[in-house]
Amino acid sequence: MTEDEVFDAVMVRVAMGRMTDSPESRVQAPASAEALDEAERVIGYPFPPLIRRLYGEVANGGFGPFGGVEGVGGGHESAGGAGMLAEYVEWRDTEIPDDSDFPAWMPGVVFFCDFGCAMWALLDCRVPGGRIMFLDQGELHELDVTPAQWFELWLDGELDMHKLAAA
């Protein structure tokens, strides 16, 4: 699928009321241009075009796999989560002990989608077009998956983060 086709498919799924895998999800309003600009300022990198378009035209998070992707500036926050930007700043400002399994902060990489049980899809904004990473129990897996491919797998019912990490 092209990025436009992925965008259209996500928009249709949200319009049908099936924005996430969770029956408890609710539609968020789109993010404002100001909220997106502020998020990019904090992150230090622009969002990949597909992600910026989804946030600005579909919803401020709360769509996608599991309970939905994190929003920006007042958007969707996963259960018990602090939101994408707060998580990013906390990761940036927390000194990770040398003997920790948790990876050191990476500029431009944000907590994107909470899969529960210390498993997260991360969005790498440093790569043109973006890249998805998988953080599983502190172990980082750098996947060769773009956001468009990730959403396509989800839309097709074939998203398995562990399988992607093993590839």
C-alpha cells in the first residue's frame, strides 16, 4: 500500500468506529498544527509525513494497534501513560545506570504505541519517512519497518511485534 492508501484505510477504520484493537477506544479530535509544531520542537525532529498527516487530519492519537498510538499535546494517552512528549522528556532527563537493560535515550525516538507488559512500539523520527522500533522488556529491536508498513500490517490483522523482532 502507498502512504495515501494507508492514510485512507486508517481514516475509514476510524470513521467506522474501529480505531483500535480495544473495544474501549474513543475518537480523538485531530491535533492542531500548533500541537504538532510543539511536539516536533520538543522531539527535535519532524514527524514522518504520514504520521503528521494522521495526527492532523484523523485524530490526535488513539487509533492503531492495541489501545492506539500516543497523541501529542492533549491527545490520547495510554492507560497509566503520561503521553508521548512527557515520556520522551522523562526518558531524556533520566540517567540510565550503566548496568541497566533499558536503552539510553535516543534523540528523535518517541514512545509511540503501548502494547502493555513493558512492550512499546517506538517511532524513530530521525529517519526520513520514519521507522518503527520495538522495546520489549527493556530490549530494543531496530526493525526494518516504516510507519506505513506497520499500519498496513495492523490493518491486515497481521501485526505481530515479536515476529517482526525475530526477523
